[in-house]
Amino acid sequence: MTVYAAPGTPDAKVTFKPRYEHWIGGEWVKPVKGQYFEDISPVTGKPFAEVGRGTVEDIDAALDAAHRAAPAWGKTSSTERAAVLNKIADVIDANLELLAVAETWDNGKPIREPLNADLPLASDHFRYFASAIRAQDGDHAELDGDTVAYQFHEPLGVVGQIIPWNFPILMAVWKLAPALAAGNTIVLKPAEQTPVSILVLIELIGDILPPGVVNIVNGFGVEAGKPLASSPRIRKIAFTGETSTGRLILQYASANLIPSTVELGGKSPNLFFSDVADRDDAFYDKAQEGFVLFAFNQGEVCTCPSRALIQKPIYDSFLGAGIERTKLAVQGNPLDTDTRVGAQASNDQLEKILSYIDIGKQEGARLLLGGERVDLGGDLTDGYYVQPTIFEGDNKMRVFQEEIFGPVVAVTSFDDYDDGIAIANDTLYGLGAGVWSRNGNVAYRAGRDIQAGRVWVNNYHAYPAGAAFGGYKSSGIGRENNKLALEHYQQTKNLLVSYSEDKLGFF
Amino acid sequence: MIEASVVIPGETLPRVAATAETVDLLRTLWSANGPLMFHQSGGCCDGSSPMCYPDGDFITSDNDIRLGVLDISDGGEPQPIDFWMSREQFEYWSHTFLTVDVVKGRGSGFSLEAPEGVRFMIRSRLMETATPFE
């Protein structure tokens, strides 16, 4: 058990600056309007830094820098770009604890998560796309004896990216890595709830990237995000967040005739077939953990397994064991490596979760565990903590249909395979799902029948680079984490070359 | 607290209300931004909460449904604010009455209140609709 020192205290791995400017053209640049906003740590509920409050003027300055850098970066060979990405990965690995403390303080998640998941995944993501771009070939075709077509992948140019607050550094990296690998320059707008940890990272890697290749403007969505997304000076806008903003992003993209990829969340079902309980062995233990993974990252994951569907014959025993297993999830100081459940990212998230717990009860769902805000006392007393919560009910209830984005799972039973699949698919969303079965055929068929872009079979919450990730239905458009993502950041140049010395004979 | 008007054909009960704090905030936002609208968002991160936009910024379609109109004027010129939701989402919400409240927060998406350090959210209660949604 290690308890990391809070930032700014003796022995702390990171000390935040009192004020962070924007990162534009490879340097810190003050907001044009000179305004700042407070960044509040969910760990304590108290502000810990001021951050530039970006406006359209800052976005335009960032776009200027990105446009200046775009031609040279776009013409850099994939070999050189891959080397840059690999160096960034090395810096992340060398600063693991520093970045983990920064991430925990900005987001509230327990430090075992950035140490073991977020940050190793981030460095690996850069390495994956470094390899993918090196291995990406163009193609050619001999169309006739005198004509050859050559197809090249070219960058789009300057792209805009707007990211959420649930995995601040990792969500930035999921966007940055493929876009950079593909030769684009970027203006990134982090989430206003978590604007600082990405700036701590850019401070470490800023001199590896040519100036202007990555630019970061913080601010509120309506003041900074909207001017970025609707700017006619970007060739693509990428977004991860919720549906209404996703629709606006696509609206702006259509007005500017640019492509857009959007990842919009889900209400992911976790299906436990009866055979899971055939033996009380390591696999059963794993399935039990799979149930409790609704509490991972405080439930603030677009693919949170927030609906548990348990096949009737094992319903009581599996759920009973799941409740006991959930009680073991230690909630406490997020800087303590023993803590499993930390703070929600903001006050309004906490309030929203509590209001969902309330509507769950009103609709008649049975509260089996939790349901209350938590006061951890001492310095943590004003932090945003809520108990892992388990509801039992039916799939038409709002707590089964809407993304609560907290450590809340809604549990129901299913009869047979068809019933399980029908309930799993009875949702507006289709981002993630889990299928647990010892029977390979059942597991495979269920994986193919569930309408979701990611189905975890006999595991959950794994996000290795190389595994394509994205939504079906109202969960969005596009795929990340796989070489497919390169295509979202490239356009095809076809050179159609004639080797004939004779005229057409037409004019 | 104000209640929205009834706009869904065949219905007789309002579906949306706004607390006094919400009305005050909306009046402030209206002075700064002009006419406003709400669209209830779904999905991850800042979803499951209403987004407040300048009226017309968010293009609604036949796949959205207007649940009611909140008039925040104080007896003077009407200041109507439409409250919208996607139809597919409404199928799961139609049995609940929605009260738009305000809490301290960091805000999100492109919703107008974020710079004020607050966030709109929905408090729900069960309701009996006069006629069921078809």
C-alpha cells in the first residue's frame, strides 16, 4: 500500500503551476481576452489551478499555428513521424507516477487506474500507431499498357479534436496518436472538468513535436469548443461525448463539408449465462469481477457495464455473490494504491447520479446496495464520492436505458439465449457489451448477435491498441484504436499517370 | 417554479417544469444570448442532462419531439423556450415528469450556462399522461 503525496506537498511527484496558459505554436500563450477559470479537484472539491479560458480568438491563433506547421509535418516521412511518436511513448513511460498523480488529482480516479491502465495504454497507443503508419502501404494498378494509377494516403491537414474528462490523458492520446501518425496538425480542446493533466503531459513532450503540430486551447464548450468545431479552417472534427453535442458537431461538419467521427456513449449489457456457475473456479471468480467492473473508473466510462443480465437458473447465487464482491471495493483516498473507487469528476456529475438513484427508486427498482453520497472526512470531506450502487428491476426502466455515468448497475434476469439477446439489444445504444459463457459456441453467437461495436467475450474493460473500438446505433460513428483510425485522418490521392506519347485523337 | 405549456397533440398535462433558480438563470442567459431552446442529451459523459442553446442553433427534425414550451417572461413580452428530446429517447421517458433544476458544476457540451459555474439537470418524477404516447 502506497499513499502518494498530494500535489504540491513535500515528496509529491507533481507540483502544479498556479496558472496554465494555452499551448500554441510550441509555447505557452496567454488567452487573448485574459480570462481564466478554476480547475477543481474532485478529490477534495477544492480548486488547485487556474486555466486559460479560451475564446474564438485563441482558437484562431491555434489554427494559425497548426496551419503554419501543417505543410512540413504533412510532408515528413512516416518513418520520421513514427520516431516522434515512439519518443513520446518513452517519455510517458519515464514519467508514469508524475502523470498518474496529475491525472488522479484532475479527474478523481484512484491512482491504481492511471498507473496500471490509463498511462501504459497511452504510451502503447503511440507505439501502435507508430508501427501502423510504418506498415501502411499505398497501392498501384496498371490500368492498361500505358496507364498506371498510384494511390497515396495523404493527411487531411489541420484537424480539430474535442475530448471528454473521463480519461483525460488517454482520451487525448486516442485522438492525437492516429492524427499525428497520419501527418495532420491538431487543435485540441480538452474537457473543462479536466483541463490540466494534458498540459502536464505537453510540458514533458512539447519539445519532441515541431512547434504548432499539437496546439491545446482550454475553455468552455460554448466559448472554445464551438468555434473550433464550426471553424471552416479544419478538415475534420472528432468528438467523444454525449448525443446532443454529437449532433451539433455533425451539423457543423455538414455545414463545412468535412468528415466527423463521434463516440457518444452507451448502456452496455453484461450477459452472464448459467454455465458460468458450473464450477467455483478461477473463471467464476473472473466472472464475478466482471460484474463488479461497473464500478471501474467510478462508472465514468462510455462502455460501463451498467446493465447486468443474469440467466435465471443462477440469478440468486450469482447476484448474491456479486453484491458481496462489490462490498469489497474499497472507496477512499484516490492517492492510495489500495483504493478501488475514487471520486466522481464534478459536482454536477454527482448530482446527476443521485437524481438517477432517486428516479430508480420511484420507478420501483429495488435498491440492493449503496445509493448514498459518501463523506470520507478530513481533506476529502467536500470531494464528490458516491457509493457503488446496485439496482434490480426491468429493462424498460430509465435506470436501465440511460447512461448514469456513475458506479451504478441495474440488474435483471433472462430466460434463454433469445431472451438474453433481446434484452441486451433493447437499448438506443450499441457501444459495448460483455458476454460470459464457458460454451464457446454460445459466446461466439451472442457476440455476433449483440448490436454493439465492442463485445468483450469472457472479459471486460480491456482496451488494447489494435482492437477497433466504436459504436453501433446511437453510440456514434467511426472506429478508434486500430489502424482503421488512420483512414479517418487521411484522404486518398490518386495519381493517374500516362506513359503514352500519343495524343488522344479527340481535339 | 413554472410549468411548460402542453404541446403534444391529444395531451392535457404539462410534462416539463423549471425551478425558480432555473428561471432566473434562463433570464440571464436570454439577455446575453437572445431566444433559447433546450435539447435533452443522452449518452456518455455529460449526457442524461438538458443542453441549453441559442434557439435554432440545434437543428431539430421529425425525429425529435417537443415536450413543452417554458415561458420565462415576467408578464411582459413572451420569452418562450422549447424543450426538445429525440423521439427514440422519449419512448423511455414518457412516463416521467421533468423538472429542470440548476446545480453548481463544471458544465459541458456547448450548453450556454457552463461559464456561469452551474449546470442544468433534470429531476424526474413519475406522471400519469392524459393519453399515452402512441
